[in-house]
Amino acid sequence: MIFTGCDRDTEMIGDPGIPPAVPTGLRVFFATDGEIAIEWNNSPEPDVKGYNVYRRTASTDLQKIAFVDNAYFFDDSLDYDTTYYYKVSALSIWNRESDLSDEVSATPINRYNPKRPIGVRINARNWEGDISIYLSWLGSEETDVAGFNIYRGANSNFIPDSTNLRGFSTLPNFTDTGSFNFYENYFYKVRAVDKGGLLSEPGETVSDHILEIPEVIFPPDSSYIEFFENFIIKTLDVPATYRIGFQTNKFFGEIWNATVSTSVVNDTLKIPFNPPSLQYNKTYYWRVAAYSGNNTEPNSISKIYSVTFKD
């Protein structure tokens, strides 16, 4: 293996026995909102495999914080009011380290409001009588975001402020367990909050409503009956989609399902039952779920029912 470099006058085979040249041109090219980025001149020496990055503050000693194989480094999750000092060294494939570069410093003060949350989704839930409204959104890529404020209003144009604040979440999701009325639309907005208390613009407004659990007319729960051709339920007070799942045990093993969308309200609905072969004197389990609008998650889910077929 032969190496040549601008600081070396002769060809070398194997470990040359000397460290690489000290990196030059170290500078800060970004420092704000708890983040600092530094860069330097890439080494022309072919045996340099990367760079060690060192950092200190006025109250801490210089210590290595990273190894990078590119001539730049991004430091995040920093204190807004602390000045950080950086040096770098070059490291050869023989693990010989150069002396440290000149030092640069920066203070990543809090300048900008966070970006607005995106991808906000909502699912109003009445799942086996447990009522809540679940919100989720895409997590922030900004490292100084401390969390998210969640607001609830009576219409889509409400102004999110302290009067309608429902809660705070450090995660990109939130469950509102407040008091709700069936079929009433609830509107939500989400704002990101950084560690300095600056707020983003609100994300898109989302809304949904809690549905009652559809009443089961036939078959009755825990029934022991002959095979039947239709499930019969009572529809809700609003147009909805209904799904019945039929399974071999209480927790999983679905072997049949049917989905029906209808604008019929407060009336009986027959859902044809055409499962694969069933066993006599075996207990099966089923439940009914209701969806409003174009929701992909159910707005209400019944308890689990059981049925056993006579021979």
C-alpha cells in the first residue's frame, strides 16, 4: 500500500509512523435554536479516515464528542444561552491522531418559532364504552421542540389560546378524555412548543364526533341457536359504516367479516352472514364497529359477543 501526501516528501509503505496534518479552515456556519453546525477543509491526505470533534464550555473541559468521516458536524439539543467551543483533529487509518485545530465558538440562542405540526389526524372513540378522542401527527425534526399544546374549540375557526388548551404532550399524540356528547363535532388544533416557550403556528384543524355503540337485535349475546342468515342491528342517529367481525376466540382468529355503509338512521339493518364452514357446539365470538365519514379507525366498538350453533 503506497500513500503520498502534500506534507510528506517520500512514498510510504504501511504505517508512515506520523500523524496527519492538523485540519484547517474550521468555522461555524450555523448556530441557532439549540443547534450548531461546524465545517472545515477536507484533508487531502489519502490515509485520513475521518475526524474527531471536541467540545467544551466555559464550565466544562474539552472532551471528544464525536467521530465523523465527513468534514462537517451538526450538534443539537444544546442550551440556548451557553457558548460552546469546538476543535477538531484528523485521524488516519492507522489511528494516528493529528494535533487539534484552532478553536471556534458559538451560542445557539433561541431565534425562531418552531414549525407547525403536520399530518394531524383524529379518531373519536367509544370503544367498549371507553370514550376518548385520540389525536396524532408527525413528530418534529427540530431538536429544541419540548412538546405540543393541544387545543379544542367549538368550530373550525377557533383561536387556539390558553382558554381552550386541553393539554400538553411530549409525544406526537394525545388522548383527550374530557366530557363528550354523542354526535357532537369537536375541533382540535396542535401547536409545537420549543424549550424557550416559543409557539408554532397551529397545524391543520381536525374534527370528529363520538358515536354510540350500535344496538344488537339478533343474535342475542351468549346464545345457543341454529345457524342464521343475517345479523340484525339498529342503525345510529347519523349515516355510518358498520363492520362485523366473526372470530374463533375472544382475542383474534377472525374467519369472516362484512362491511356495510348506509344512510339509513334509527332503523334495523340486516347484514347477511355467509361464513366458511363452522363447527357445531363450538362457541364463536363477534363484535360490531361503526365508522363515521371516511374514517379508517372505528368511532365505536361493541363489547365481544358469543354464539354457539346447535347440531
